[in-house]
Amino acid sequence: MSAYLFLIIALLLNAGANLLIKYAAIGGGAAAASQPGLAGLVRPYLSISFLAGLICFGLNVLIYTQALKKLPISIAYPIMVSIGYLIILVVSWFVFGERLTMPRYLGAALMMGGLWLLVR
């Protein structure tokens, strides 16, 4: 399998893991925040979405390692972080209703410009 294909799979797993853990943190459809005491604190960590996020992180590390066997880390890491951020930016807007402000748009554009300079 191509090193870039490993990298794409790894960055999708990483973004997915972050989104799943965010979903668990905000209750994941359950009324976790309304539970008093320790039960309210522990419940997100026992949710399916949190556990799935951890699995995605673990798979991300394994697959990213395969990508790093052939790609320079000075190329692979910026691709992973930049494109992963864009995925999270868009999905968090659709799924979590997070606001997309002009500074975020500008920051994303600057990241893509920097990434373009790195990989060309």
C-alpha cells in the first residue's frame, strides 16, 4: 500500500477519534452532564463514542507508523495536522454547531498555503 494512502487513512482516523471524543465529552446523546457526582464525571469515558475514539487513536498510531516508514516526518506531520484540522473544522460546524469565524477561515487558508509550500 502507498505511504500516502496510509497517511490519508491515519489522518481520517485521527480526525474521527477527536470528533468521537468531543461527542462523548458533550454527552453523546446521553444526559451525562446532568448526573451528579462521580457518575456524571465517569460516564463519558464509558460511552461507546469515547471507546471508539480511543480505538481510532490506536489504529491511527499503527497506520501512521506505516506511512512514516517511507515519508519524511517533515512532510507527513504537517499533512496530518493541516488536513485533519480542516476535517474537524467542517464536521464540528455541521455536527456540533460550532461557529466558523473569519479568523478561523483565515487561519485555515494560511495553513493550506503553508502546506502547499512544504509539499511542492
